[in-house]
Amino acid sequence: MQAAEKNLARSLDLATQTERFARRVGSVRGQALALQVRGRALEIHGNLAEAEKVKSMALHLAERLPDRALHAKLRLALGHVLRQRGNYPAALARILQALRYYEQARDTMGQVRTRQAAGGIDLEINNIAQSRAHLKKALALALRVRRTPASVLEQAIAYTGLASTYAVSRDFERAHRCFALALASYRQAGDSLRVVVVLCDMSELYIDQHELDTAGSLLAQAQQRIDQLGGGRLAGLNGFATYLAGKLAFAQTNYLAASGRLDQARSIAGREQNVPLLKDIYLLLGRVEAVRGRHQPALRWHLRGDQLKDSLQGAQTAAQIAVLRAQHDSTRQAQQLQVQQFRIKELEQRNRINRLWIGLGTMLLMALAALGWLARHQVALARQRDQLQMQAEQAAQTLRLRTTEDQLARQNQELVVLALNISQKSELLDTLKEDLRSFSQGTDEAVRQHAGKLRQRLDQQARPDQEWEHFRLRFEQVHPRFFASLQNQFPAVTPHELRLAALLRLNFASKPIAALLGISEEGVRKARYRLRQKLGLPTEANLADFLMRLDQPNPTEVGA
């Protein structure tokens, strides 16, 4: 791997020669490892599409072998590339597969690396709490093992990830402390690439804190190291550093320089198909063009950035990741259940062996004493077996209940995401129409006519009734008895109040409800008051709790 970082051409040549030799001698393992080295070199160079293809080939070859440790290693490596390309569900699937193996094998450093990777994906989709939990667990595991250069490096990687989570939550003091610890470890280990990454991350942190001189100094150090390492061979880092230069220029109100830097970064990120970086570039370009008064390009960049953001962090991605986590948790519980069943069988086997020895012992002991001891022993074993069987049944029942609860929570999360998407789309369209209306004032007739046509096109995009009908159908799939129960018990409830009740059932606050229904927060409070009167609820009763209990199944239905 060090050779791959220092000399791309030599690494590719060595990997190709090794692969040919391994193919000639019939070594599948050798071919897989050679392809893995080649994929790593391509990844460092920024050719992510080719790196994904080569690493997939390596994993496909390795799966012919019974070496599960090699499978886990290559799945984790492929997950890293998929994450950089923005395919978070596929990346998380590979990483969780590797994590299950490392947990079963009690491989501490393997768990450290996979948890760091899972934490990185959670950070990309703004799941800060889950990301921080993974990274803290990884750091605790790395600190627990014997201190070696490898363990120190993994600790530094965990500190880098934790610093990023603190930066996102704007806990700048902790972020600086973690970045400093990581930077010192990387410099001690001589890891130039990761030193550059931390310098770039720290520069972005100082930009967010508006300490622009410090940010510029750190970014200059990072760019100097990139040039020393060979900037053309490190397209990924070069693209990120160029994006940060554009972000710094924007913060310094040098909008022309910011636009130029961001165009360079966009070209680099487009060549390496780095979707997460492209998303950030598009959104920042939109802000730059908006400040410069170029509203049409700004709108175009914002729309492209929002499309990429939706593909990376949208409802479909969130649902896929939630399914993967639920499957991972269910698999772990199923493995625990298998362990308990194995213990039951082991006890039964011991019971049979003990009966055999007891039968032999009766030939030497008095008949009454032997029979008494046998009876007491069998009673104890039977009681223990019954207890374990009861625990296994309880564990199975808990697993079924947990699966049902996870599925309902996941479906509710999808409903919340769908509702928020409707609200955000409506707010975006309203904002764009208002901006166009403001922009067209005071301009010539041709511009006003063009702005009017754009507003008509935006009006055509707004289909609130169709979107609410889609939301209602999806809501009834998740809560099929909610509307029927509410209308049967309270026939006076209007369709508008049914919408309000559905949003309250999902535990929405007044402000997002106002945005979704197109009314003011005062209107929401009045609507809640009228709904409470129709439901006959006293003042001290909680309206949202009442609606949540309205369609909940009985415990006997869940168990069935």
C-alpha cells in the first residue's frame, strides 16, 4: 500500500505482473490480492470507477476460496470505494458483512476498521449520533489493544472521524482537540496522505469559524504537500483542496476567484465521479452565482446540487440503510438465539452422558443411594433445560417483537421523510416564485415575460393535491386502521382535520405542520383546538398521545 501511495505507475505495473504470475501458477488468492493492490492504487489516483470495478473482481475471485478473513478484508476495501462514490447503501452492506465476521472471529483491529467505515457513512448522511457511537467504540477498541504502529494509526483515524462529527455539530473545541491528536499521530507515523486530509479538514473548520487567515495558512500547507506528493496522481485530495480554496474565496467575498476555483474542483470531481464532493460544489456554486446576481445559473446549480443531495441522503437511501441496519441487528439476535439452542443441545448431550455414567456407577454403589442421586441430578438437569428452553422462547418472542417495532419505526421514518420532502419542495417552489417575482420588478418587459413563464412552469410543478393523495395512500399502508377508526368514532372530523391528525400521529410540531398544510402557526393552534373539541378531549389530555394510541394493535395481535 505504501508503494501505491508513492508511485502509482510502478504499483500498477507490479500489481499487473503479480496478477499474471498468480494466474499462470493457478493461485486464486494471489490474483485477488494483486487486484486489491491495483484497485487501491487507482483509488489513490482518483479513478474511483475503475477502482470499484477492480476491487469487485478481487472480491469475486476471493469468494471462490473458504478464507472468510480475506472475504471480510476485500468487502471492507470495496465499501471504502463505494462510499467515496456516494453509493452509501451498497457500501454499508459490504461493511456490515465484514463487521459480522470480525465480531464472530473476535478480531479487534478488524472491528476497529469496520466501525470507522460505518461511522464515516453515518457522518455523510448526517446521522451524527450513530456516527459518533461507531467511532467512539472503534477508539475504545483501538486503545484496548497492545500499542503498535498499526493501532496508533487506527486511533488517529478514529480521532479524525470524531473531530468531523464535532465539527458538524459545531462543537469546535472538541473538534480542534481531536484533529490535533490525529495530526500528531499521522506526522509521527509519516503518513503524508492523511496529514494532508487533516490539514484540509482543519482548514474547513476554521473557514466555518470565520478565522480565514488560519484557514488559508493550513490550506496552503496542504496544497504544498499535495504538490510534493504529485498533485496529478492525487486527484481526490487535489479536488477537495481546490473546493476548499473556492469556499475560502467565497468567505473572503472574492466571488470571481471562488467561481474559478469551484469550476476547477468541479472538473476534477467529475473526472473521478466523486458524487459527494460534486454535491457540495454545486450548492456552493449556486450561492456564489446568487450573490453575484446571476439568478438563472444560481437556480440551475442549486437544483443540480439538490438532486445529488437527494440521491445521497434522500428518503430512498435512508430507507435502504434502515433496512440494512435492521437486517444486521436481526442477524446478530438470530446468532445469539443459535448459541442458546446449541447450549440446550450441549446440556442434553451432557445429560445423556451423565445417565450412562450413573448407570455404570449403580453397579458399585448401593441401589437406593444410586437411584436417589440419579433422581436428584435428573431433576436439576430437567429444571435447567426447561429454564433454557423458556429463555430461548422469550428471546424468539423478543426478536419477533423487535422486528415488528423496527419495521413500524422504519415505515414511520419513511412517512416523515415523505412529508418533509413535500414541505421542502413546496417551500422551495414558493421561494423561487417569490424570487422571480422580486427579480422581474423594475426590469424590461422581455425579462418580466420570461420570469412569468418560469413562474407558470413552477406552478405546473406544484401538485399539492396529488402529493397529499400519495402521502395518504402511503400512510394508510403503514397505519391501515387510523383513518377508519377516527372517522367511525368521530364522524364530524373533516378531511382537513384528518390531514392534521395524520401529521400529529407522526409527532410533527406546529411549525412543520404549518408549512405542510400551507397555513400559519396560529392557524395550526386553532385547528388543533377544534380537533380536540370534536374528539372530546379534556384540556390536560395530550392530543398527539391520544392519536398515537388510536390504531395501536393489542399485545395479542403483535404476538400472533
